[in-house]
Amino acid sequence: MLIKRWQLLGQAFDDKTVDHRLSIQHLPHNVKVRYDFSIKEATHWKAKHGRLFVLHVGLPILFDILPVSYLFHFAVYALAIKLLHAPEDKSEIDLADRLLNFYCQSSSLVYDSTIELYSLHAHLHLADQVRHHGGLSYTSAFAFESCIRYTKSKAHGVRNLASQIAYWTDMTSIVDQPVTMVEEPCGIDEITLQNPSLDRFRSTIIKFSGTLSVKIYKRFKRPFT
């Protein structure tokens, strides 16, 4: 719905630049998402495209494209959803709740009253959903899409698909499954402060940290993230 509104901005919204930035982004090797459809055809995006756009790439891509009021409004939305996607504690859920309240209340000021649909109102209940049932990463359409793929893998060919799925699901419940141990947070690809790739940022890092004893990682991995 927001992307459709942005399209109405005409030349103020440069969709060609957005498409170019989506096509050249470098994603981690375990994120297999390609934006084959233009942002003008966002209705054809799958859940994985919407998830990646809202949680990670949308805001930096749109930073110098959307007008300030639109960008600020979307930033509030993206931050709230990111907090609810995998909240660390209750305070993050409470902050996301306040952000979504502000987002919904200000939507008609940024756009117009026609945006006040049920799909907008439903966001006001997301925080309570997360409080009772856990992060959106486990209960939303994103998780449902992953579940479909898992269920589909239990069927082969084109005959008796429901029976195959039921049989292999039954087998899975009978056979003892190995206990999954939650991984410890860890850094990946540690680099030193003297690394040439940090030449532009070294003085700033030292200024803000106040020390040379700094560990830097290209990626930091938390459990399930």
C-alpha cells in the first residue's frame, strides 16, 4: 500500500534508481533473494521480498529518493517492525508499540484519510500479538511461508500429495529428533583496526571508542539471526 502511494508522487519518486539499487545490492550468501520484479510491480513480490525490503534494504535505498516526510514515516514503520520481528526484551516491544501508534496516527497527515483502512488499524494490535505469541519471525506470514516450503518438501511427484505429507509428518513425530542447541553469539571474519579497508573510518572509531583495543567484525551472528 505504501509503495502504491509513493508511485503517485510521479517524478518525485525515482523508481528506476530504486530498481537499480535493488539489483546491485550485495547480500550475505545465505540470503537468496533477487528482485526480478520492479518496485512498480511490488504486488508480484513474494513474502521474502517484502521482508527483506522492510527489515533491511528499503530504508537505505530510499534515503535520498523519498521526500523527507515520507521517508521519516517509513523509517518509523521499518523500525517498529524490525523490533517486533525478533524482540530482545519487553522494552523493545513497548517501544515498537509506541512507534506503531505514532505511525497510524500520523498516516493521514503524511498521505490522506483514504489510507485509514483496516490494514492500517491492524498494526495497532501487532505488539499485543508479539507479547502473547512471540516475535513476528515465528508467527507472521514470513514464518508461514517458510512452513509451506517445509511441508511441501514432504511430498514428491503429483499423486496422493496429502497422504504423503500426512505419512512423513507422522514418521517425523515418531522418530526421535536430535536436540537443537542454541548457538552462542559469535563474530565472523574478524578484522584488525589497522586493516587498510578501515583507513577512512579509523580516526572516527578511535575518537568515539577512546581506545585502540577494538575488535571489528564484518558480520556478527546472533542465534536465529
